[in-house]
Amino acid sequence: MAGRASRLLLLAGAAALASGSQGDREPVYRECVLQCEERNCSGGALKHFRSRQPIYMSLAGWTCRDDCKYECMWVTVGLYLQEGHQVPQFHGKWPFSRFLFFQEPASAVASFLNGLASLVMLCRYRTSVPASSPMYHTCVAFAWMRKLKHSKG
């Protein structure tokens, strides 16, 4: 019974830690995102946002809400720095400047290279191991799942 209670306490503690990062819990950030969404993400304002959004951003899936979060993140970072505080994390990540549609270009390149390496190894596996081998199809399926996971970044 004590073991069960300690596991429950550990789980509750982990849930409390997972409640978010300091930046996205900040009231200034939350209010900024709400106001930005009200101002830019509905009706005619949303049409205006979409008309001025670069095509590569919309193809990459960046929404008006995502753009509001990005802009408000920098507003909040500015306030933190102005008050002499350290830069907080937002949604579990450190703030990075966006390049094209990549907010973390180095991470995106690393994920792409990891996916490419998985694809190369899958091709090498398929050419060197006969399809009649035990577990062949399981290994191929696992490699494809790994490749898909890493290509999402």
C-alpha cells in the first residue's frame, strides 16, 4: 500500500512539473496572445493575416495563433530582459529567432539529417538482407516508423 501511495505522489509531482514553462505561464504572455488572437485571427483580420503571410509559412502549417505566440514570446522576453531577469523558456523550448519557417533551424537540419541517415540505412538493409529472413518485415516497418518520427522534427 505504501508503494502505491508513493507512486501516486511521484506521478502527481511529475504532473505539477509538466504544467508548462515559465514563459508560457506568464500572465503578460497569455494576455498578449489572447489580445493578438482577438485582433488578428478572426473575420477580416484573419483574411488580412493570410494575405500577407508568405506562402512558405502557410505551407509549413504556421497559423495566425502560432504567429501570435511567436510575437508575444518576444514581447515577454523583452520585458524579462528590461527587468534584469533571465530569458524564460516557452512551451519547453528556449526562444529562437525564426528563419523562414524554422524557429530552430539547427534542430530542423539535424532532424532532417537524422531522417536521411535512417533512410540510407533502410535502403542498405533492404539490399543486403533477403526478404525471406525472419523479422525482415518487422525491421523494415520499424525503420519506416523511425524515419517518419524524425522527419517531423
